[in-house]
Amino acid sequence: MIEIRELTKRYGGTVAVDGLSFEVRPGAVTGFLGPNGAGKSTTMRVLLGLDAATSGEALVNGRRYVELRRPMREVGALLDAGAVHGGRTAFDHLRWLARSNGIGTRRVAEVLERVGLAGVARKRAGGFSLGMRQRLGIAAALLGDPGVLLFDEPVNGLDPDGVRWIRGLMRGFAAEGRTVLVSSHLMSEMELTADRLVVIGRGRLIADTSVRELADRFGRGVVVRSPRPAELTGVLAAAGGSVEAAADGALTVTGLDVADIGEHAAARGIPLYEVRPRGASLEEAYMRLTGDGAEFGAVAP
């Protein structure tokens, strides 16, 4: 389990994280989202003992990272896939990490096989592609078979097959009861991978919710399909609804709920093939939620 309690981190006069609190519980993939400069990487660095908190706490299983005797056996992390000595082979890189935490070389071979790098285990990491370095970083995170896993942009450089693989890997870990925290800017991938979301902006918590709850919160209208769309449009407009027609013949209705639409259509004998609330996509919901939380933004020409 991960606990962030009133965490604040300042760099000089800049506040990177500002009184942030949330929990990441076992058994689910939690997406950690926010605009550039929101404080995601800083929070993860403090959690892993790479930066010291100005105030507050960041705990793994109730303890600070520096208090863990064999940290890789409790928490595995991928923050920077490029953090590897280019002159070392993949096997030697992992063996060096394993020794620091009392992990045997047999485990090194196991994780290389699991991430698909067994065939290049004796090749120098300096010649690896970005996708291969990502897989090597994931292998390092898995070395100690930890119960807590942190991934920062884990799909960077991976091909479609690799993206699908890491998605299944993270969901599989959650299904085993492990704690999985994933930071990403790819909303489409988070929609497929995450169960819960922690969204921050300017170092503060914006939302701690499920993917479905967030999408429903910003839902827009009801999608309706009927063989008599023009007649139905007139009926619903007269009842106070606003109706938009899509190119595929579907109608998006706002101002009336599902029950209202069904009752008005039934009163006129208009058949309905589909009636469903339209939830916003995760990307739409995220953009609306974080519109004021972005520190950096481009101006459209």
C-alpha cells in the first residue's frame, strides 16, 4: 500500500507538491495523472527516497523507503528507462541490482525471460532501442517480486504488441493483490488499464476516483437511435430537449433523461433501438477537470 500524507516539496521558492494526500490500495491499477509540472514525478521521487520531503510523509507499507532493509523486495519502480550504464550487458545490469538486495542470479534470468529480453541478455544496454530499455527497466522493477509497483510512462517506446503486453502485466499484478501506481499522459491507455485515478494539478489533489465515475461526471446527454429520427427529434424538442443528429443517424439528447425520452417516444408510438447515457471519454473528462491545473500550455496559432 502507498500512503501520501500532507506531502509538500519545495525547490527554493517553487512549490512542486503542495499538501498532497492520497492512498493507493492493493488489488487495482491506479493511474496517476496531471499536466506537465503537476508534481507527479516529484511525488514518486519522494516516495522512493530520491528526494526529501519538505514536510509530510510518503510511505510504502507504512514505512519510508529509506527504512526498508531490502527495498526491492517490497517496491519496484521504473522512473527513467535511460538510467542504465550503457557499457553493461542487460544481465550484468540486473545482476548488480540484484546483489544489492540479496537476490540471486536465477531471478535475473527469470525476469529477463518474462520481459522478452532473454535473447539479448549478453548484449550491452547502450545499443538497446528505447523499447528495449523500457523492458529492461521493467525487469529491474520486478527483480524482488515486490508487492508494490510504480511505473512512470511505462509504454514509452513500446510497439503495439509491447503496449498490450505491459497493460496485461499491470492488470495481472493488480489481480494478484499487488499495489500498482502508473503515471501516464496517454488517456486512451489509462482508460484501458486503470481502475482508479488520482489526478493532481499544481501539486494539489484534484480528484481521487474511479475511471467510470470520472467519465460519468462529465457525461453529455443521451444517445438515441430510432427508425424515425426526424419525428423523434420534433417530439423531444417540444418536450424541452435539445437534439443533435450525428452522421450515423444517432441522436444526442440533452435536457431529458432516459426515462423522459422513453415515455415521450412511447406516447407517440415511436420505436427506439437504443437509449443510453453518453459518458465522456477519459480524455474529455481529464481535459475538463485539469483545465486550470496546467502550469505550461501552448497557444494555438
